[in-house]
Amino acid sequence: MVEAEASAIPPDKLYFRIGEVARIVGVKPYVLRYWETEFSVLKPDKSPSKHRLYRRRDVETLLRIKELLHQKRFTIEGARKVLKGDKQTVQPSVAMDELKKLREIREQLVDLRESLT
């Protein structure tokens, strides 16, 4: 995902309406609705008035889909496979990186505690 697109997501919002997401992603709302039918990873919540409410991860996924379809010229089926592969391979490696950082922080805190006593 391009950094400029990711930074276009307002950091203080939890939910986004379809018009906001369409503006952030750079496509029309009907394209977002179509992508929902084609990509099972997209499941926006619905408000009591049945408006779609996208979370930050949904917007990030949509930016990734747009990159795959428009910039890298994947077919929808190809983009589906890439996203499925991302879900299976990228998330564990991200979790491992986070776990490694947490262990390093813990070691630093233990060292700090020992130096204070």
C-alpha cells in the first residue's frame, strides 16, 4: 500500500461512511459495494439505519485491493488469491515482529528495574 494513501485515513476516527471511504480510496461508492460482493474479507458493519460503516482495517484492505486491481493490474480472482495469501502469511510474521519487540522492551524494563534496586 502506498504510504500517501495510508496517511489519508484520519487517525482519530473509528468508523467511516461509504462516501468518506470512496473519497479516501479514490473510487465511486458503487465500486466499493461491488468489491464487497467479490471479496469476502470486506464485511462493513451496518448502522441501525442500514448505512455501511467501514472500520480502519476495511479501508486499509480497500486501499490494498485498489492497488492490486488498478496499479498492479491483477484480475479480481488474482487479487483474491493475493489477499488470501496475505492473510495467511503476513499476519503471523507481523505478530512475530510485534512479539520480538515486546520481548526486547521487557528485557529493557527488567534491566532498568535491576539498575534501580
